[in-house]
Amino acid sequence: FANDFRNRGVISTPSGSGRGSNVGANREEDESLHAGKRGKASVWISWIAPQTGIATVSTDGSSFDTLLGVYLGSAVDRVQAVASDDDAAGYHTSLVRFNAVGGKRYEIAIDGFAEGQGDIVLNWDLFATNEKLPEILKLSPSTTVSLGSPLALVVEYSCLSQVSVQ
């Protein structure tokens, strides 16, 4: 892991686990909010997907409340979010799943919720497949109704190259 986005290491195996720390790390100017929450001790690593498939990345086993972000892009101020999470892996650790494209480089950020710092365990696994996870394209805007009143929600999603509305 590297505190500085420009100096991040690279992994390219389909699966593995690694350890590190964010103790003493800081947030870079113009860095995204990982999982939509402010952290102050982020570290970065790159993963190059060796094949197309469904990737799972988690911080399960880390010693603090983690924020996890996966991005595309070559500069910290211009990354585009692929997936992010706070707490889906249980015990305040993070987990994301996303459609990975073989040969593409994904930027992974691990940060601490509420300025958390400590030991990081990063786990990654790629299930090689041409099948895709559904992707949500559009949600209904936030709506408030009175208790007992009907509410209609619309979700537009893409699954296996088809767009559907439910």
C-alpha cells in the first residue's frame, strides 16, 4: 500500500490476501470520499484484472472500521468510482463486488471511518466468467409519503447487456 496515489503498488493475481497499515497515512488533496464518507488516512494499491469476471474485494480481518473504494483512472483527482462500501463484510470491515474486465487496472483505496487507523487485511478474488452482475443505472428520486400511503419506486438496471425497468 502507498499513502501517495502516485506510488501505489500493483497486484495482478486472480486472488490473494495481503497485509499493510494506514497508520500515519493522510488524505490527498482532491481525493474522493470513499463510500461517501470522510476518512483521513487512506492508502492505495492497484489491481490489474488478469481475466474478465466478477471481482470481490474485502478488508475482512482488518483491525479498524474501514472504508473501501474501487476506481478507474490514472490520477487521484480524476478517478471514476466502480464500487465502494463501509461495513458490508461485517465487524466494521468492507466488501465490494463488481464486473471486472481482463487487463483493466483498478485503483483500490482503503481508508478509516472516523479517522480510523490500524492494520489492513486486503482480500481479493476473481471468478472468471462472461456473466455479469446487474448494474443499477437509475433509481427513483428520494420520496416521502405518509404512513400507509402507496409508494411507487422505479429502478433501471442493466443485466447481461439488456436494460430493464422494474
